[in-house]
Amino acid sequence: MNIKENKVIFTGGILVLLLIIVSTVWNVQTAQKQTQAVAESVSDFYVEELANRRVTIISDALKQNFQYMYNALDAITKDDLQSIASLRHYLGRIRRLYGVEKFSFVDQDGLVYTAHSTTTGKSRYPFLTEGLFEPLVTTVLNYGGEKLLFIAIPVYGIEFNGKMITACFAQVNIDQMVRSMTFRAENMETYFNIYLKSGESLTSVPFGGVEPGRNILSVIHENDETLKSFQKISDDFQNERKGSIHVPYKRQNAHLYYTPVEETGWMLSILVYDNVITSQIRAGNRMIVALNHLQILITLSAVIILFVILVITIRKNSQLMLEQEKKIADETKKAYDKLNKETQGMQIIHSIINSGPWTIEFNEKGEVEKCIWSQSFRQMLGYLTEEEFPNNLDSWANLLHPDDKARVWKAFWDAVNDYSGNTVYDVEYRLMTKNNGYRWYHAAGNLIRNPDGTPLTYVGLFIDIDEKKSLKVLSETDQMTGLLNRVSGEKRVVEALKQGKGGLFMLLDIDHFKFFNDTFGHGVGDQVIINVARCLKTTFRGEDIVFRLGGDEFAAYAENIHNDETAGKVINRFIDALKSISIPELQGRPVDASIGVMVLPEGEAADFAACYKLVDDGVYQSKKIDGRSAVTIQSL
């Protein structure tokens, strides 16, 4: 081999080395940017889901306390109202039973009765000043400057010492509720607090680097040199919008997330120093980058060795080159084995938080090109291998519940086809699992788009919410009849009337129910209640609101009925259904009901409390009428 040939080989080798270095560096940088985008998307989704769950916990806790108050009103007896002493004993018993700080009654003159005293309440409890006509959540500043949280509801039909009881309220320990949500884990600190729209703290619990009780907006103002974050959070607080800002605490960059608590005017705030999912993904990213660097070194070393071996082989033999190639293969296998271990570690993290990531890639036409389901995703559905649950969109779509399929597909493609990026994919639906039938899941995704807005990669998480969904249905249902309970039923009617939907509003009370209970026993009484509930179900449609008020009282609301003729047909259909009730123990005695009815026009907002009182008066008038199932129609 002459000198000219050696120069050609050497020059070609150098060019190959430079090409490999440039292409590898470009690939590493591209992978880093892509992984960082995915990390931020998954991290934001995780914290938002965490905030939504905590808001649900607070809302459910408040609803549970309201239910306690309604239960207490249902449980009061004449013996409890005989004297001050018996009333105080009853109030103390309720306070201990439900674990509230204070449980009180208020009469028409503003006197407040507690387990220990009787006081004038309007000065001490400002929320009593204007009267109480609907459930209320409010705070009161006590003499020591501490904020106290109260929930209150109006009371009807209870008399004590010749005066009507108009309201009852309870004091709830909001500090204890918030402290229970704050947690710490390795490399992670997460704090929760509740603020008013003014930024004033509702509790006295610590909030990261913020002193207990301090106004959060004042703290942001002090730490924000440009005031951009301060202006954003101030505007979001005033308009009850959820959002997030970056703030410095304890010389660390932290994320402050906030979201409104439904129907309270509060803002639940979350301070996160280091999100665990972002940490894990970034750790995995660093490992991948390190492996890529290792791969560069290995590749460079391999090319140099190959180059040397090539020259030596030309002059001597090929055996040395074969041995070197084997060594390269072994090193590459070790690198990929290490990468697989890191991937398995991420799957373990998702199994701990009961979630499964998924990724969908699109071609330049916006069509699905590749679908990747994670192993934790498959295992949540009961599948162990890719053969059982292949990496294609149909594997998931074929498991959707028939009632959910059209809605879910529309949400999926609406998000994909909105090139502005404003449409969010965030849905709940049922999937058929391999061994446990249909279960509820929550899926949310974020689209990474090309500069022109076309979809590039869909990244999302898939979370099992079946238990949470079941608990919500249970909390809204009357266990004996299967109808909605009073709290959930009244809430839906209140909302419909506020929106001016109008419609048929009906209350009823079973006639002679006490006689049935006393004569034939409570078992027969229960059968009467269940049969009346069945009559209501068959009379009204699925979209109508039918609920049990308690005892032998029921209510129904149909927003699409706006004239007396149609209302009369529905009421007569219900009365005919009552006539069909046959309970052998009643020995042929009929089951009747006293009915009050109101038909409200569409387009005008109506007050629930006022309508309820008028229709309830109609029930009372019907009870005075001789005959079976009397009906009294009321009007505003």
C-alpha cells in the first residue's frame, strides 16, 4: 500500500468520525428538548390532578357536614324541645356525634342556643343579620383575631318556647382539614392552604416559606420584582380562575398552583418545591443523556479501533478485527440493558400512583401513525402482554362503554383537530377490563404540536377513578328507595330555577303513614315508601329530578313541563300509579298522598326557598281535603 492510498484511507476515516460526532450531538439535543417537553406536560397534569382531588376532598367534607345538619334536624323529637335543658342536651349530643366545634339553633328573634349558653347572635355571628334562606359557608373573626369557619342552613317547621327556629349552624375546624392534606416525601415538599379572593388566609397552618396567617398576595408582591406574577395571581383570585405562577421561597424556585373551591369563594393553593414526577422523569432523562454520551464515546472508540484494525488487517490479518467487533457488541448490550432498567423504574412509579402513561404519534397529515400503551396502562385493565393488548388505537377504543364511545371519540378528535391548542382532552369514561367488568377511568392528554399547529405527539395519563365515582353516586342516593337524597336533589332544583328553566315542581306527603307504621309495623311502612318511590320513577322521565326529602316526604321536578294541562296529565298518571300499589299486609287499604304543585314559566329565575314554601303550603291544604290523593296547585 503506497503513501497516497494511506492518505485517502486516513482522510476518509476523519470525515466519518466528524459525521458521526455531528449527527450524534444533534440527536442528543433533540432528545433532550423532546423529553423536557414531555416532562413539563406530565408534571403539570399531575399537579392539576392533585389540586382537583384536594378540592373534591374539601367540597365533599363541606357537603358531609351539611348532611350531618340535615340528619340532626330529622332526628330531633318533641322531648328535645320541652325545655332549655333538654335542648342543650340535644345540641351537645349532636356536636359530639358529628365532631364539630359548635352546633347551634337560632330562633326568630335572633337568640342563639348552644350546648352551654343562650346568647343574642346577630352581633357575634354577622351572617345571621340578613336572615338565612339557603345553605351558607362563611367565616367569622373572633375576639382573638382567629378566623372561624361556619356552615349554616335555614330551618322550617321547628318551634321552641313559642318561637320558630329559623336556622342552625355549626363550626368546622378548617385548619385540621388543611393540615391533613399537606405531605412530604423524599426530594419533595407539598403544602396546601385556603385563601379568600383578597389573598387573606382562611387558616393558621404553615404554607411553605409563608408565615401562618399572612396574606398570600402581599407575600407575592414582596418577592416579585417585575410584578407580573403578582398581577396574574391577583386577577385570577378576583375572578376565581385556576392557574399557576413561579415564585422564590427559601432560595428555591417553587410552583404555586391555585384553583377555586366550588360555591365557597375560596382559592385552594398548592406550593410545590420539587414535583416527584418531574424529578423522576428528569432523572430518567439525565440517565438517557449519559447513555447517549457513553454511546458517543463507545462509537468513537469503535471507529478508531476499526480504523486501526483496518490498516493492520490490510498488512497482517483479520482475526484481531473479529475479536474487537465482539467486544463492541457486548458493550452495546450492557448499555441497552441499563436503559431497560431505567424504563422499568418509571413503570414502577406509575404503578405506585395508580396511573398509566400513553403516547400517540401523528404523521404530517394529522393521522395516527403510532400508538404506545405503557405496561402500567395494560395492567390497570388486566392485560399482561402486548400480544393481549397491542399497540394500536383499536385496542383501547373497542373496550369503551357503548354509552360513552361517541362522547369520548369526539373529545379526542376535537383536541387533535384544534390547531390553536385551546381544546383540552380531559374526560371520564368506562372501559371493559379483562376480569372486573366495566370500571371508571379519567384520561387527560396534552398535544405537542409542530410550528404550524399540526399534531406531532399526544402524551397523556390514564387514572383509575372507579372507587371515587362509586362513592359520589352513593353519597347522592337515598339508600332505601334508590332516588336522589335531599341534599343532591335540592341542589339540582336550585340550579335549574336560578337558570330560569321553570317547570313542574311537586311535593307530596303519604297519607296516614303513621297509622301504617303503628298498626302494621315499620317493615310494612318501608314497603309503602318503596312503592311510592317506584310510582314516582315510572311517572317521571329519566332526565327529571326525583328525590326523597326524608320520612314519608318526596319531591319531583320536571323542567320541560310549562303548562297546567301537561302537568295535570303527569299528576293523574302518578295518582293512577298509587292506586296500583298492592301490599298484602295492608288488607286492601289504599295508599294515598297529599300533593302540592306549582308550574313555573320558562325564562324567569325563581327562588327555591320561596317556591318550596308555597308548594309545601299546598301539601298542607291538600291534607285538609277529604278524598283520595288530593292536589293543591299553587302559583307565585
